[in-house]
Amino acid sequence: MFNNVDRTGTHDYKSCSPRSQYQNQDLISLGCADCEIAVAQPIKDAILERANHPVYGYTMYYQEFYDSIIKYYARHHNMHFDTHDLILFPGIVSAVSIVLKSQLKRGDTVCLMHPEYPPFERICKAAGYNIQLMHLKENADLTYQIDFENAESALANAKVFLFSNPHNPTGNSFSSADLSRLHQICQKNNTVMLCDEIWADLSFADFTPILNVSKTNTVSFLAASKTFNVAGLQLGFAVVQDLALKHQIKQEAESVHCSPSNPIVLAGTQAAFDNCDEWLGQFKAFIVDQFTFVQEFIDQKMNKIGVYIPEATYLLWLDFSKIFDSVEKAYQFCINNGVYLQSGADFCEKSGVKLRMNVTSGRDVIEEAMNKLKKGYDKLENVEK
């Protein structure tokens, strides 16, 4: 069911970008967070049915579409909201950017977790915000946790706290207790919490939505993108139940005429939320199986590379620090051996020697990539044979 899909000719960013950059059409790309896995059949059927209609004009947001979202998150995450709490955007990063602009002016401070999803820092810098970093604490087993002493100081002067949960790239699914403690700090400082929760459905531990911690001064960002491998449909939404905050965000969205009412996108997204629960369960089992394969391969054949199975996402945060003294050297090692992994430096100024690996290509591709890396690993002088 989850065999590798050849994306040749589709101009996919995941493969085409690194292959073009390094002039290597055989480079295996395990970087960008989308999949070589076919979407669930109900999504494809809905898109084809709508595309078969000969008119692609302006389309209203209709109640059945809203209901598909509302019922899905109630069903999966005990998260309850209504139509009026939803604000639609053409993608999550655009949504975050507009919400930030509703709360901040140039020179204001936004707090980001560190490491964190790279576009968050980029949009904050482009808008002229001051960035304060909240450094996560790395444990001896390579996992991460919130350092609350650092959190107190990082949030002291921040008007907005922007973070992902489940967390990209570490795979943490922060506990209800941790989120409650963070919210208490934000409340004390009158800091608005913006939480990107697009990995929620791919959590293998307990997941707590931020709106189940507090509806005050909080915004949840959600999408079908990672869950159902439809990132290219470019649709995300904010859920806001704080009335004053909702009014500010809607005004800002209206100021740029943000109205992503693409009829094809709406049809595909509704099908995902209404009809793909069974597919999602199978996809999650596939991810866990992929994680296990990679971890066992590394532990048995490349044991100086650090690896742990995360609580969420389909991304591994690999540690090469026992082999290389810089992330640049680790990154180039992978490129030289025909495998592209994303550099940890993209996520964190002081990432150590970490690279991010996406395991959602087919097993044959993942196995080929691991064998390529092992061949290079066996040639290194600073590892035990």
C-alpha cells in the first residue's frame, strides 16, 4: 500500500531542488517534509470528480466543508470549535505571517523555540521583528525537553510566542503539564501563544491541543497537509476562540484579501477529513515501521550515528557528532554518498552535528539510502570497523 511513487516529471521540490543544486540526478532526497506515498483514494476521487466539472470559478466556503474539519478534530483530538472560530489561509506559513502582523509591529519581540521550523525565523526577520530564542534542553539520550528557566527569561519581553507542537525537528509531543506551564508564563507576560499543530495527527504519544489548555490568548494552526500528504494543495487554517484576538486576525486577513477558495483544494481537503481515518491509521503504522527499520540499521551497522524514535512526525533527528566535528562535514558526507538530508543548521544556530531525515519514501528507497550511507561510513577512518 505504501510503495514508493516515482515523482519524475512532477517538478517536486523535494527531489528536484537538491538534485539541481548538486547536479546529481541520482541523489536520494530524504529532506523536505512530504512523501513519495500515494494519497488516499477518497482524496484522489474527490479531486478528479470536482476537476471533471468544466467550470473552476469562485467558490464559497460551504457548511459541509466546515463540518468536515470540525467533526474530524472532535473525533481525533477531543478538540471542539465551531465555524466562526475557523479562519482559512493559503498555507500555514502564510497564516502565521498574517497572524503575527495582527499582533506585532517592526521592532516588537517574538519568541521562537530553538531549534525550530526554519520559515518561522525567516518570516520574522523579513517583517523586522526582534527574535528571542527559547533553547530546548538536549538530554543524554539525544531527546529534548523544555528548559523552563530559559523559557521564563525568553518570554519575559515577548509579545508573541510562536512554536510547533508536535515539534519540528525533534519530534517532541509536549505534555499537557508542559503546555500549561508555558501558558502560565505567557499569561503572566501577556504573551500571545501561536501553536503550529499540523503534526498533531502523526503523534504516537498523547497529544494535547493548545486550545484544550486555554482558549485565551492562544491560536492553533492546523492543516491536512502532513497528515494526508497534500501539502501542495496549500490550505491551512487558524482556530481562534479568543474573541478579541479573532477580531484582530480577521481584520488583518481582510486587509490582504486572504480568501483561498480553490474548488479543487476544498474538495480534496473535505474528502481527507471525512473519509480517510482508516488510511491514516495504516499510514501511522507504516511510519513506525520505517522508524524501526532505520533505527535498527543504524544501531547494528553505523552505531556511531545517534538516533532515537520520536514521539511524533515522520522525521528523524540524527546525531553525527561522534564522527564529525561540524554539521557541514556531516552534511557533505551524506551528499558525497548520494543521500540528501536536511542540515540541522537550518533549524538551529547551535544544532551540534544534527541532520533531519524523512522516512516516508518507500522501504526500497530508504534501504538504498541507508546502504549508500553505510558504504561511506565503512570508509571513514574514525569509526570502528
